[in-house]
Amino acid sequence: MQNITEYTKAQIKKAVGAALSEITAEPLPDFITETPADSANGDFSCNAAMVCAKALKKNPREIAALIIEKISLDNAIIDRCETAGPGFLNFYLSSGWYEKAVSNITQQKENFGKTDFGAGKRVLIEFVSANPTGPMHIGNARGGALGDCLASVLECAGYYVEREFYVNDAGNQVNKLGLSLDIRYRQELGEDIEMPEDSYHGEDIIQHVKNYIKSFGDVLLSVSEEERRETLANYALPINIKTLENDLLKYRIKYNTWFRESKLHEKNAPLKIVELLKEKGHTYEQDGAVWLKASDFGDEKDRVLIRSNGVPTYVVPDIAYHYNKLVERNFDIAIDILGADHHGYIPRMNAALAALGIDTARLKAVIYQMVRLIRGGEAVKLSKRSGKAITLSTLLDEVPLDAARFFFNLREANTHIDFDLDLAIEESNKNPVYYVQYAHARICSIIRRLGDENIICTFPDTLVFTEKAEFELIKKAALLPTEVNQAAAELNPARITRYVQELSQVFHKFYDACRIKGEEEGVLQSRLTLCHAVKITLKNALDLLKVDAPEKM
């Protein structure tokens, strides 16, 4: 049984539906079964009596009483059903359910949490894709943690997933890189010339130039400006891309593909996509430019594809790239992880895909908000232009890798994050990643200390649970597959981060309330088996976040 929580909900819904069919043959509205926030209101709750009141022309409590009278429950799972409030049906689990839930985890081990929710659909998730013109900033760090954890969640939920970095090695940003390197090159060789305001001012530009001069001297002073800029850009780009790759590997991110924009241009893909849009009749010419009838497909206005000077706009390679993902490589779903300044990008891309006859539901976007770094209770001032920003690399020199990945997934993508640099290195329960890792280490310590006294878990077939703290911990641990499915459906890996915090909190309460050593053998073995189940669950969930589950702290 992969997911006992969802199985139980399905069994309750089936039993309630069967009872209703005995009450009436008329079609009735759908109803839901959910987990109440307070277990005093049952382990599962169903609203069938209330949603059917109008159709049956009866008071909800009266309908609930009829359902209870006629319902047939699987006593190995459900102990009893009661009516509460305006007509809720509250279901209480049997002791057998808790035994099954714990055994389910210990038997599945590293596979616990995996589901078939995605049914093998092919997903390409593109994230970070920082311009290779300099180091990655804090926004890229959040996008990296978000995209990589989402990919792990989708894999766990039964999708086939590939991770991709889109290398913008063509276009305006590369031209600006060449300009910036050119001016720094001439400055280093003694020319009195100023950097334009909108050029790249980072220290990395100066370092590239110094390294180039050290290797090749002033040979570029005798060539044309165009050749000099192209040469310097071609020198710096591979170094920058390799640095990006190394920094991301350090961040535990490994891509299946580094897809270069320049490859699209080599195949003339941008102009081919314009021709395809023309053939489909979704373009027109005005003032010498080629326009997409984007407003016909939900965009706020039409978009220029080819400028009057014959140069494609930046959106054309992007359309060609998404066409490549969804048509040429035939992924079922393409997910873009994008920064907060890309809200207008989505309707633009959807309009282009719709014009090409592609179902826009196949393109999904996750927009993440800005990150504010906090140190000493105050915001850390960042200046990307001056080159004094904290980069991903310098962040990982300052805070533990586990903390960085965990903190960036503490909140949903659409919320702003305050990243507390002091808290990230604090070894206390105030630090959420430390709190979770300590729960795992504490379980390992319990198992290790008991093992030192020759008390070994036998994983008995019959388990004995009687305490509320045990029941709450089992129910929470059993929820991992459900959380995986929900995180996949919502494209929200922060659900997993929140879940491991909640599971750790419930475990610490269990630890304070339920003794293991010294209890009679049946209770001792049951609680020790439960500890193993929670250890498995924590480890599997932390693996989705690519955060370590230490055995000692």
C-alpha cells in the first residue's frame, strides 16, 4: 500500500457513497473527505451530509444519522464514525490502521513517499539560466534551490524529469559583455576611457582582462573594435559558463542539459519559427516590421517579431526554444522557473505557443519573488552594478549548504524571503534546518544507544500503540506521499520543507511523552519500530530537498 492516507480517504468516500445509495437513488453532489486540523474532530472528516441536504430535502444531521445507520466500515481501518457540528461525519481510525501505517513505511524504506501521481509524463524543468556574463546573484540561488527541489519532488511523484540550463550565449547581453571587456582591456593598457553606465562593472570583468593580458599581451590593440570585443567575449564566456557549472555543482545541482541559445541561431531556428507563424496566418507587417497577432491569443497587445531593420526581437529565440522543448523534443510539460520581473513574459509566450497550435497548458511557470539578506537584524546592501553583491559562491562560503537550500525553500515561490545569515549558521532550535536535522540525529542516537545495550529493533508483526503522541506521530509520518502529490500538483516544494518541520515537531513531542527504554517488550519494540519509520520518513523528505540527514550532531 503506497499511500495509506489516500487509501483511507478513498475507502471512506466509497463507504459513504454506498450508504447514500441506500438512502436515495437520485444523483447527489460530490463530497470531500479531509483531515481535520484538530484530531478531537476525528482522524478524517466528511461533509457528505451537508452537501446533500438540499438534494435530499433533509436536515444535515438527520442525513448524517441515516448514513451512520447504513454505512459499512472496514474495521481494520476505521474504528467508528460519529456526527458532529452541523452534520460533519467524523471518522476515527482503528489500532490496525496505525500498525499498517508504520509497517508500510518500514517495509518500503527508501521508496516510501514515491507515488505514481505523474504517470510517467515527461517534464523539462528549466531553472537558473543566469546570463553567462558574470557570477550568479542571490535571486539565482533561490531559483536554483526552488527548481532543483521541484524537480526532485516531481520525480518522486512519478514524472520523468530532466533539468536544463538555458545558456544565453547570444544577443544583447553578450554584446554588452564584449563592450565591457573591451573598455577594461584598454584601461588596463593605459588608455583613458570611461565605462558606460549600463555596462558590466563587476570585478570579474577586470580579472578576465588581466588574465587575458597576462597570456596574450596587447595583441588586440591592433585589431578592429568589433574583432577585439568578439575575441574577448569568446575568451570570457567559456570561463564564465564553467564557473556557473562548478558553482551549481557545489550547490548540489546537476543538469541533464546545458542548452545553448547559439545552437538555435546556428540552425536558423528563430527565423524558421517566424516563417511558421506567417504560414499559419498569425502575423502581419507594419512600418517595415513583422508583428505577431498576440492579442488574438490573450496577450495585452501585439508583439514585434522582426524589427524594421531585419533583426529579430529577443522574444523570437525564446519562442523557438519553447517550440524545441514541446514539439521537437516532445516533452509533455515544460516548466520555467522565473524571477519576479517576468510576469509579462508568460502571456507573451502563451500567445506565441497558441498561435503555433500548442496547448498552452503544457507550459507552466513558477515566478519567485526577491530575496533580502539580513545580518545583525538589518538588510545587507547589495549593488550588482558595482560588483559588490553577495553571489551564490560567496553565500556558500558564509553559510552551510544545507541551510542555504533549506532557507530558500522555506516559503512559497510567490512570497518574499528574508534570509537571515546569522540564523543560518546558528546551532539551535531557532534555526529550522538545524531543528529538523537534530530530530533525525536524535532518532539515530536513540537507536544507537539502545543497540549498545543489545536492544535491537525486531520489527514485530504486531505493534502496540496507545498514546496520543504515538498516534499523532504516525499520522504525520504517513502523510509524506500525500505531501509529495500536493507539492507536485502545486509546483511548490516548500510544502516538503514545511512538512519536515512539522514532522520534527511532532517527533520531539513524542520523545518527551513516550519512554522507550524500560518499557515492556511489546511497547518498547513498537516505539522503536516507530522511531525507525520516522527516521526513514525524515531522510526521504530531506533527500527531496537535497539536505543532509545527519546521524550525529
